[in-house]
Amino acid sequence: MNILVVGSGASAVHFAQSALEKGHEVTMVDVGRERPAPVRPGDSFEDLKRNLDDPVAHLLGENFEAVTYPGGEGEFYGFPPNKSYVFEGITPFQVRASGFAPLVSFAQGGLAEAWTAGVFPFREEELADFPFSYDDLAPFYDLVARRIGISGTRDDLAELHPVHDHLLPPLDLDEHSRVLLERYEAKRETFRSLGVTMGRSRIATLSEERDGRPACEKLGRCLLGCPTESLYTPLVTLRELLKHERFTYRGGLFARRFEYDSSGRISVLVTQHVRDGEEEKFPVEHLVLGAGTLSSANIVMESWFEETGEILRLSGLMDNRQVLMPFVNPRLLRHPHDPETYQYHQITIGLEGETPRDLVHGLLTTLKSASIHPVVQGIPLDVGTSLWMFRNLHAALGLVNINFADRRRKDCYVTLGGTSLVTRSRAPALRIHYERPAGERRRLRRAKRRFRRALSKLGCFVPPRMSHVRPMGSSVHYAGTLPMSEKDEPFTTTPDGRSRDFENLWIVDATTFPFLPAKNLTFTLMANAARIADRAF
Ligand SMILES: Cc1cc2nc3c(=O)[nH]c(=O)nc-3n(C[C@H](O)[C@H](O)[C@H](O)COP(=O)(O)OP(=O)(O)OC[C@H]3O[C@@H](n4cnc5c(N)ncnc54)[C@H](O)[C@@H]3O)c2cc1C
Ligand code: SF4
């Protein structure tokens, strides 16, 4: 079979790898901005500050674009300039949003080139709205774990995050995370009676060498982009695909729409060269969209609009609401901080909800090497005193990123609207609208109270008025606009991700997820894409 795949993100590359393993021919069409080569790959974060000619330009940008200014949105870090290629837009793709702050990637590897590598399988209860069971997905969690390398351990969190095969030993803990976990162990029964479960994060970062990628060397520059690729990103898989003789990669192409006949059979994918806007058409035998939820929905809507003149509204857009809760651990005041440690979260906290689907999921990151100015400027003293205070506080600081589940609702949707002024094309720009669910404020208040309590049992305190509800869209876990379902309804897909409207179209990204648990979804995206390649082709 000849399969044309759009995108090179987490879902597209794992679909393509499985399709190749089954003997198919795969052509991948991708905008695919390229990642800049890593600077001084053997240097740690501290070495970079010492060795680079202009470390400020590297870490904060030529025009200080990575600086988080006072009075900003309450974010505690900005993306470093060398990651800007991940989020850079392109002229033919215009978005307008209300109630939602979207991020879209046109990079090779997609958004996960900037991810924090947290990987958490969904449980049976969280898959209740999916038209397949955990047992159907489990072999593909195992498969993807073997491909990408996941560190972690079987601990209390196994009740919340099923344990798959091929789990590597956990990474070494930083001192602060170790102190917190010891405290949890000592008071385990108290925590469990409060509905709080803690343990080691599952992370797609190697604790042992695998397929030429070294184990994490604790360079402390994960946020800048791991220079050794110990931390997995989809580009690792894309490079493997490029070695395959039945694989063709066509970068620099924006997939605009497809053409189909009256029976819904797609004949052609219409693309546009990003460089000069020139059109190129690809004949289609089987088309697979893995361009990310917003972009895949846009391609379907533009295709429909071009053929019928009708503007679709696809409802059910979901994302995880996130709250950032900084905390201080007095036991670590005036401790030296160790810059040569893994930078991202090493602890996960689960908070039981009314039902298993209402689990609240917290990722706990202790502060290590980082851009410290967003924290320092929050201390209400002069710069000298604030810096002195920060140095004494550094090792004692941490942040919990609290995630909430979302459900498909009619009033959260994507559609097309307003002719794009930039492209002047006939097709309108993508429009997104998101409404807060009823009772959300109350739910957030209650969860924040429970997290403050849990942190206090860990011996920490949460400084008043510093927790921050992030705008919807910030978690970048978008899903739900063309759901998989058993029911044969328009603008849904079969359990195998096959469109019910277009005979030879499959969708392998989170566009088809009918429910979004509080967990990071990318591991499930990859497993589901591999499942579709295995079951449908
Ligand atoms: C800062 C950050 C941290 C994150 N941390 C985590 C985490 O810890 N755990 C987790 O599970 N998830 C995390 N995520 C989310 C994760 O990155 C996404 O879920 C995942 O990348 C989505 O993959 P995708 O395959 O749907 O497509 P995307 O990543 O959106 O990739 C889209 C691909 O399609 C291409 N493309 C798009 N439109 C077109 C078009 N029209 N024509 C041609 N090509 C196109 C792009 O070039 C790109 O290759 C994080 C995201 C961010 C931004
Ligand atoms: S994962 Fe982070 S700490 Fe580990 S080697 Fe890569 S950059 Fe360094």
C-alpha cells in the first residue's frame, strides 16, 4: 500500500514506523522547520554560561525575547530562543481564538521538540469513552516504550498509571525531590487517607544507553533542548525513518486541503511550498493526517469548504486546564543547589477525584539550573537584596503543575471564519472558541486547597497569591474535534481512526480522542497511532 502521511510529530512518526514495519510505502509531507544544531553539546548549563562568547544572547535572545517581564502572565519560565523554531508560524496558517491561547508547531518533530517528556498511560476508566479497551492499547504502550525509552519504577502511582513493559530504571533523584519522596514514604498512610498518591514521574529520558543514545549525563540543559538526545523527541524517530528505503520525506510543504469525489474518495492532497507559495499536488491512495489536532481539523474543514462552500463547526475541543503552584521547602533553605541534575519534573502527584476520570494530576519540579529572573523579580525588594535572598532560597524552591481533565462540549469548537487577510485566499482562517466548563472555579479552588494541604504535609508552604491559573490552551494537549466512536455519525471516525466522511482518510493525532484525562496525552497519541497502523493497514 502507498500511504501519504501529513506531519512529523509524535503521532505521525510512530504511525509511519509501524506502517513501514508492516511492509507499506510511506511518503511524509511536512512543513518541517529544522532544529538548529546544538551548541557545545558536551557542556553543562554552567559550562555554557562560562564558555559561550555571548551567553546572554544564547540564553535570553539577541533582543531579550526569552525574558519574562514583570507584570506578565505569571509564567515562571519563557522558552529559550533556540526553541523558537518549534513555535514559529507560517503565512498560510492563520488562527483567531477566543477563550483559548493556541500553540501550533510547524517544526520537524512538532510540539514535542519542546516537551517535558512526561509519559503516563491512560487507565481503563479513562478510556471508557474510547471505542476500544485498555487491553487493545496495552501492546502499543509496550511497543512505543521500547522505541523511545522510558525511565520510571513500579510504585504507588502504578494504581493511577498502568505499568507497561520495557520500563528502564528511574533517573537519579535530585536532592530536593529525594527529600520530598522520603517525607511521603514516612507519612504514606496519612497521604493515602487524603486521597494523595506520590511517586516517580515516568519520563521519556534514558537512564541507560539505548540505540546509540546515551543515558542522561545530567547536563542540566533540558529546557534548552537535550544536546545528547537522552531526552526523546520525535526527531529521533524521524531520523530512523529516513534510513528506510520505503520512506520518502517531503519537507517545506504545507498541506492545505484534499480533493474528493461524490462518494467521499480522496484523490489528491493539495500542498503549498512554504518558500514561494507554489502549489504541488500528491495523488492519494490512503491519506493519514497527523498534523496535530488544530491543523488536522483545519485541513478537513478547508477541504469541505472548497468542495461545498459550507463552513463546518467541529465541536468538542478539549485541553487540560493547568494551575502553577510554586512552593518553598524550609528544610532546604541555604542549601547549595546542584546545577548538574535533570531539569524537569521527577515526582508526580495524583489527587483522587469523585470518579477515576476526575483524577487531578500534578507534576512536581524542583528548581535547578534555570533562568532565575522570573522568580527574582517576584521578590518585592531591591535587586541586590532579592538576589541575595534568591541564592539562599534556590535549593528550597519548587513548582507543581496541576492538570485537570476535560470533556467534549458543544460550546468549545473549531471553525473557519473571516477571509485570511494575510493569504487573501478564498479559504478563511481557523477560528477557535473555548468556554470554561460550569463549576470550574469551584473545582480549581478545591484542588488548590488539597494540593496546599499535601505540600504542607511534605513540610513545604505555598507563598500567598503566587499560584497562577494558566490560560486555556497552555497545556498544549488539544483533542476531540473528530472523535473516534462506535456510532456511525458524520464527522466521527471508526475505532481504527478511519473517517466516516472520506473513504480513504485516517486521523492518527488527538483530533479523534473522545475524552481527555488530566494526564499528558502524548504517550497515548503515539501508542494509538501505532495501533491504527497495525489494525487498519
Ligand atoms: C512546552 C511543552 C511541553 C509539553 N510537555 C509534554 C509532556 O511532558 N508530556 C506530554 O505527553 N505532552 C507534552 N506536550 C504536548 C506534546 O508536545 C504534544 O501532545 C504532541 O507534540 C502532539 O503531537 P502531534 O503528533 O499531535 O503533532 P504536533 O506536535 O502538533 O506536530 C505537528 C506536525 O505536523 C506538521 N504540520 C502541521 N500542519 C501541517 C500542514 N498543514 N501541512 C504539513 N505539515 C503540517 C508540523 O510540521 C509538525 O511536524 C508538551 C507540549 C509543549 C509545547
Ligand atoms: S536530559 Fe537534560 S540533564 Fe539529561 S543529558 Fe539531556 S539536557 Fe542533560
